[in-house]
Amino acid sequence: MSRHSTRRSLSARKRVLCAALATALPVGAQAARLEYDISMRYMHSDNIVLQAANEISEDILSPQVRFDLTHDSSVLTTRLRGNVQYLDYMDDVYEDDTRGEFAGELEWTVLPERLMFYARDSLSEQSVDSLAAFTPGNQQKINVFEGGPTLMARFGENMRGQIDLRYTNSWAEETETFNSDRFSAAARLARALGATDALVFNLEASQTEYDTIAEFYNYKRYDAYATYMSELSKLSLDISAGYSRLKPEGADGTSSALFRGYAGWQVAPRSQLSARASYQFGDASQDLIQRVGAPGEPTDPGDPGGPIVGQPGDPNLQIIPDTFKQRRVSLGYEFTGERLSVLAEPYFEQLRYIRDDSFDAENSGISISARYGLTARLSLTGVAQRYKREFTNIARDDADTILGAGLAMRFSRHWGAQFDYRHRKRDSSIGSQDYVENVVVLSVTYYR
């Protein structure tokens, strides 16, 4: 669990809120801060191919670099984090590979309170075939980039306006039908309701164009909604409600209500509760890019002692061009004590695809992780996860269980080592998709 897990980045509406409140508090510039670590990791898996029978063991040697760069000034605000690793499959079950993950935001103020440029990017590892096990042979890089200018204007002391122009590019290493360009424009009008609250009215329009099979999946989308935001000392709210309409090329349009909500509550100095709920249209690229800077979203770039070949960024995400209607509810609890830290996150999600209902599903799960300081330098870590997905229109149900424990030792300020054990199990209604895997990981890390 990262000590940065409770930080939040500014979303488009949050920036409007900050402008609308027009606080007179001085903002001091901060120099760039870079945190990084370099580790060498050894992993042994007794079933690297994740098969019910004919298991194959493998040893992997993997150097890894992780980084977290932040910069905050009156002109430029950035948050870049990620990791790069090289995987040497010592028994040659798979070809050696290089992988990386990245999430970043950049805000460049060209003219104060008039013009700024915004960009964000998400690079992650996802499944090629989400119905098959997430083996090294069933992984691909997915990158989603979004950027464009924002024009701002003031209408009195408590009213601000904003126009966002954005270009989004989505790219998949293997699934070429996912590759697309999106052009969008949004107009927002924000009014400060007080020192901590604001109401924002939003109109958005976008056009998505796919590189292949465009005649089936190109579409336009229109959204109109209002957002209420509040930043109190112990309570944060970000609630949007409105209406959306999709207009696919060559097909009838479909409409739906829109709702997105986030609440974060500082229950006690060491305890936080959060809740999220959504009812909206979505697609895979939107799902990935909106996590960058989402309120309350964890920002840990990864565990240096975690499995070298782990889970996809979102086990339930289908890397396909189709759009879906999503209902999702999730809760979060975080406790950070002097010796004990705990993070628990249950969720439920329902997906209904617009064009092809083969992947309609109901997903649920819970993730619990903990760290306990045995001494000033030695910590015990643990993780327990349970995920279920039930497909509505195909005869397939899966239940995944992950259990793990580890010991982390800090020899000095800059050097540490970690030993981890992971047990992964899938119970599927398709017998050939069952598997059990046991993994041990030993890592030595230099922290900076």
C-alpha cells in the first residue's frame, strides 16, 4: 500500500470548482519531486501456463524500475508514475519480454485564468482474450492518450465558464479493432455556492472513429448533466446527474440517464471511508483513461514484491470497440496506523453491451490488503482477493481467488528486500479454464 494512495488529481470539473471558488489563499510553487526504486526480482511459478492439467513450472528473473514524479507550480502541474520491467524466462516457456505501465497528467497554464493545455495518458497490460487465463501469452499493451486546450472566462465573482477541446487516441498491441480516435468538446458553467461548494452545468459532445470496422462501431455521444462538488474538512462530494444519448452510424440511437457519484469521509484521523456509484454509457478506452486523476483513485504504481506476472489492470475489461451501459457500486475503507495499515474495497458491477450482448455480465469482488510493522525495519504483508463474473448470454461463470503473504525488510534508508508468496485459483463452469498456481517472489530493491 502506497503512502500516496489518498492523493487526488484535478479532474476537468474539479478545476472548474477551484476556479469558481476563487479563494484568496496564496499558492506556493513546489520544486519537482522524483521518487523511484530499482529492484531485481526472482519469481518461481509452479503453473506459469495457468492450466488445469499439464502444468509447467517456470523461473523468471526481472529487473524493474518504478518512478513517481510530481511538480506543482503556477505554470505547470504534473503527476507521472509507472514502472518498466524486463522478463527473462529462464526455462524458455515464453519469449523474454519488456513490459511497462504508466499513468500521467499534465496541466500547463498558458495564460492565467484564460488558456491552459491538459493532457493525460494511460498505459496498461490487459488481456487479448479476457475469457482465457491471463498468461504471458495472453497479454497486450493498451495505451490511451487524451489532450487538448481549455479556454476559461469569468462572469462575475462567483461564476466561471470553461470550454474543453479534447483529442483521444486509443491503441492496442494486438486487438486492432480497438484502435480509434475520439474528438470531443465540452462547455461548462460553474457557480460557487460558498467557500467550499460549487454547482457546475455541463454540455458534452464527442465523435468516436475506429480504424477498422468503422461502419459498425463509429458513434456520436451527447451528454447534459449537472455536478455538485463540496470540499469540507472531513467530507468530499462529487455528484453528477443528467442524460446521455448515443447515436451509432447506420443504427437507431439509444438514450439513458447518467449518474456518477463519489463520496470520501475522513472518519477519524487514521480512517477513511469512500463510496462510488455510476450509471452511465462507457467503453474500454473511456474506462481506462478516466481512472487517471479520478477522485479517490489509488495511485500506487505497483508493489516491488508482487508477482512479476500478475493480474490485468481490470480483469473484467473487454478490449473491444463496443460500448456498454454500466451500473457499478464500490466501497473503500482505509486505515493507516503507526504499525498497521489496511485497505478493503468491495464492488458490484453490471455491464450491458449495446451492439453485441455476448459479453453482458455481472461482476463482483472484494480486495483486502494489509501491512503490519513487526519492528521498525521488518513488516508483514498480506492480501486476499475474490472476484466473480457471471455472463448473462453465454454459459460461463468464473470465480478467482488470490491469497498472499510476505515479509518486507528495510536494511537502510535506500536498501530493502522482500519475500512474497501468492496462491491463485480459478473455479470456472468451463472445466478447461480451471487452474491453481503457487508463486514465490524474492526481490532486492534500491529506494531513492
